[in-house]
Amino acid sequence: MSKIKITNFGPIKTGFQNNDGWLDVNKVTVFTGNQGAGKSTVAKLISVFTKIEKSLVRGDFEKDWFEVKNRLESYYLPYHRLEDYLNDNSEIDYTGNKFSISYRNNELSVTEIQDDKYSLPKIMYVPAERNLLTYIKGAEELKLSSEALQEFSTEYYNAMQDMNGNAVSLPVNDTEIRYDKRSDELYLKSNDFRIKLRVASSGFQSFVPLYLVSEFLAKSVKKQSGKKATMSSEETIKFQRGLRTIWDNEHLTDSQKRQAISELASAFNKTAFINIVEEPEQNLYPVSQWKMLQSLLRFNNMNGDNKLILTTHSPYLINYLTIAIKAKQVLDNLSPANKETLSTSISEIIAFDSCVNASDVSIYEIEEKEGTIKALPKYNDLIPSDNNYLNNMLADTNHLFAQLQEIEEENEN
């Protein structure tokens, strides 16, 4: 399991308050908190340092290349537009499965971890702005200011092409999605209608790109993981030559070099899918949020080393995640005599391949005023507590309503 420690970076001040400041990046990791608290900041830093480790393992650069002042600021942070969040007191530590990376005093240092298991990941950051792509034809060719959105746009286009004209059933509202190559349009279809995605509801415009890309990449990695995961010595030499050609090209920007390296490195088979999603609940009704979460968990369960990282404002998402955990607990403890009958009852609540072990889930709350992070407690070290910020905000509405009733009663008396 990888982990990260963050202090004095953007809205994150003192960081995590336990475990000596280390946040576990678990198989399922969730960040909640108010706007501007730093949910996306932490998720983006996980993306950045996971990419650095991946580049080191793959041999994109020599280790010394990273250990240069401001290399993090000049090359990696701009991908997520985070470079302005650094200050002289920023400290970031990351420990993966193959490298430990530390940033202090404006310098990056790298230490290799010997003889540890590593799965080369496909890292996808799903930005909140994804619904923009449903409005625009040829979005994969746009020069977007966000490199993360640009990369997501490319994978969205790849996912559409991979459909090969076939319909994909969506877990929301008994609908399906179909891509028409002639018109370069996605169409939503149900028994009652057939409409272009770009004129559909905002919920579908947010959900469809998330669903198509997540499914496409999860299945692609699942397929690749059955093949050889490393290059031959001849392929490696060819790859290194290609890297030198890219880096020696003075006409390419850093962004263009990143894209060229990514395309060159596609010859490496990925064996894990790290899916980092901003606000997966965006514009979705609670029941649709539940269907969406089950889908993301199913994709995450396709490979043992896959990871799902979410930022959310939704109390429903946290509560639904507890259902997935509880279902796994109940399923694992069924007696042989009741297994067949009760398994059917569980499947009517949640699909088996969407269940998740409690030990594989970490939920963190970020407090915006102090810039601190705390872990959501669990009942009996299993089920996440309902005493969390999002649920407490729902409870506050009952308290406010009761106060108004008291004022009303005083007026009547």
C-alpha cells in the first residue's frame, strides 16, 4: 500500500493528525470536506507522486533528473496546475511500492525500495469539468488549459472508438449509450426516447464520460495484465532512444514532451488501474449515485492492485459505501446451510463484484479552517461511522427546523 504525507501545501497546513502524518492510499480512498478544503489538492498530489514513481520504474528519466531544484514545480505540478501551491515550508513525502520520494527545501530526493512488488499502473484523473466534453465535437483535439482534462478527453475519445458501434448499457434509468462515427455523436436511448448526449440532462453529461472511460480503462488493464508486463532488452533500448529524441527536441514544450512520452510508453503493459475521480456524484440523484458507485467499485475489483480514489460532497456516497462494506462482511460470514438462499437476497441489494473489504477502505475528512485531515472512525474497525461531517450537516437541518418550530410556538402563545 502506498502512502503520502503533506504539510504546508496550498490549503493543507498541518495535514493528517495521526499515523505520524501518513495517509494510506488504500484500494478505496475517499476524501470529504468543504469547498476549498483541499480534497482535490490531496488527490492531485497522489496522482503526481504516483506518476513520478511510475516514471522512475519505467526508466523515463535517470533518478538524478528528479533530484534537481524546482523540478517538481516546473515539470510535474503544472499538469494539475498546482505549482502556485508550493511555498518555502512545503513538505511532501510519498512511499510507494518501489520508490520513496521526498520534497523539502524546494528539492526532490528519491530512494529506491529494494525487492518490493510493483504493478505498473494506468493512472487516470477524472476532473470535475468532464461534462464540458459532452458539449463539444472533436473534444480530443481541443487545446485545453488543463492537461488532466486533455488526457481525460483523449481517453474519452478512445473509449468511444472502442465501442465499435455497439451499445453500452448504463446502470442508470435503464438507458444505453451508442456512438455514431458518421456524425461523431453519442446517443442516449431508452424505450421512450433517443437523444444526443449533448442535449441530455446534466447528470448524464457528467456520468457518461466517467462511466465510459472507467470501464474502458479497467477492461484494457485487465486484458493487458494477462500479458507480459515488461519489455525485452531490445525493446527497452529502443524505448530509451525514443526518450532521448523527445528530450532533445527543443521545439516541444514540457506538455508536448509528456504526451509524446506517454504515447511512446504505451508499449508497456499496465497491470493496475488507478482511477482518481473528482465528485463522482456530480448532478446525480441519490439512487443514481448508488448505481454509479457500484460500477466504479466493480471496475476497481477487476484487478487486485487497482485503486479507486474519490473526492466527494455527498453524504449518500459515504453511506452507500458502508453498504458495500457490510454486504462483503455478511457474504463472507454466511453459513453453508444458508449460503445459497441468503446470497440471493444479498445480490438483490448489491452486486457481488461491487462488494469491498473494510480493510481496503480509507475515508478522510479535511477541515478547511486549520488545513487538517482526520480519518473517519469505524465501528468495530469495520463499518465507517455515520458520525461524519456530511451526515452531521444533514442532521443540522432537523435542528434548524426544530428551532423554527419553537419560534412559531412562542409566537402563537
